[in-house]
Amino acid sequence: MHKKPVIFKSIIGELISGYIEEKRAVGYKYTKGASLLKCFDKLVVGEPLVERKLPKELVLLWTEKRSNETERNRNSRISILRGFGKYMMRLGYEAYIYPDAAAAASSSRYSYVPYIFSEGELRRIFTVCDNYPVSNTSPNRHLILPLLFRMLYGCGLRISEALRLKLDDVDFKQGTLFIRNAKFGKERIVPMAETLTERCRLYTGKVHKYKSCNTFLFPSPFGGCYEESTIYKLFRGILWKAGISHSGKGPRLHDIRHSFSVHCLKKWVLKKEDLTNLLPYLSVYLGHIDLRGTQHYLRLTADLYPEIIASVEHSFSTLIPEVPFYETD
């Protein structure tokens, strides 16, 4: 059964609908954005707006912080309306755009500085996984963990992306992973190193010898795929066995992805590669919606490795953003 189309009732409702259609046409699901714009449409209906424009007073009314609202939710509302305002301007309508600097300033104090694992720490993590004890209740766990954690680091995957992988998403000949329905509703193909591809082949021969291609790559013993919370609990135990301190703030599973990105950039900088050309490739590889998320890894790389910061800032100062914001999920 098809969902009923959302009806926008304000004077700019047709423009809102067109903006949502445009976002979806380029590959975004845009479910949350459409929901927020529906709320904005209701706000506009109650205001004395008699022509198709986006006045400053209306924008400031929408972007006011609400009682008990988190900064993250407020920033989502601001971001959605900024995008819609720019869409209106492209079509020739008058629109006030909420300042980007103001939105960034309100979010920066909530930023999280990721934990970047050293190569030695990663080796200890992999060693613990390789020697994980066999479990009667979870007979494949000792086989799953070594590949899962190498895939998180070797491909820079989000944990949700790795756990949702199915056998059909792994191309053992080309050595690639097909990431479906990732963050922002995007899809991408991620190449693997040959050593990781070979590990996938060996793993599949042991765990999935007679299973269908629609089976999850990392199957739960209770059916379906593993829950993220289950892997996180195992991760904390792995850190303890690897001698890596864990507090309430981290390290997190997502920091393995951050570590991949920073280590990749560090390698490029030391090799004096042209980051202007390579950053877009890393951005696509990670599944970022634009270069901003990837640029922050460059800032973090320079901060963590003082011996290369001079080289980074001299050659690529225009690529390094000032606002200390990092991807959180």
C-alpha cells in the first residue's frame, strides 16, 4: 500500500513539496527533513505571510530554541530551513538564510573529540579477537569478531553498516562491499584490501558454507543480525583484555572508523600526496554527504601528529576548518 502524499497548506507549501522532491530525486530518503518541513508549513499557515518569500522574522521564529529541546534537534531544524531557503533563492524567491556561523557556534560545545587508536592498540585488539574463546551459546562468535573488527577498521565502516551486510553484498571476486541504506539514505561500494578479501573468503567457507546469499554476513545465533548493543558490550571486554582503558565517554566503537580516517590522512601527508584531489575520494569512501565531515579529520590529524602539522597547514590551510566538530554517528 502506498503512503498518502503529504499535503502542504501554506502559501509556500508548493515550494516545500518541490524541495522535498528534489532531495529525494538525488538519492536521499529525506524522511526526517520532510517531517520537520511539515511542522514548518503549519507554522507558516498561522503567520500573516501573503507572498512567496522567506522573511527573517519567520526564520527567527522557527529557529528559536524550544523549552527542553537539545541543541542537536535545534540544529537539525536550522539546517533543514537553511537548505530550503537556498532552494528558494535558486528559484528566484526572496529568502533569509540563517547564518551558518551561528549554527556552528551553537553546536561546537557539544562536539565529541574521538579517540584515535594507535597501530599498536589496534594490533592488540585484533589479537584478542583472534584468540576469542569458543562459546556454546554463540558458536560463530570467535569467527565473527576477528573479521568484523578488521572490516570496521580496514574499510572505515559504521558498525550499523557492517552488521547489516548480507552475503550478497560481498563481491569476493572484485573485493568490494555494497553498503545499502546507510546514513542519509545513501548507498556506496567500498573496496577492500586483498588480505581482507581473502579473510572474507575463508570466513564464509566456515560460517556460510551452505547458506543462502540473503543471509547476514555476521549472523546472530538467535536469528537475524547482531545488535549494535551486543557488539558494544563485547567491544568493552575486548578493550579490557587488550589493556586499553575505557571510561564512560570512550573509546567508542565508532572511534575505529575515526582511526581509519586519521591514519589514512596521516599516510597521505607523510607521502606528500595531493590532499586537494584525494579528500573527495575519502569523503565518498566514508559515505559523507559533503567534504566538511572529511575535512575535520584533516584538522584532527594535524592536532594529533605535531611532527606533520607544519606541513599540513603550510600546504592545505584552506582545507582545514576552524570549528571543532566531528561526526558522531
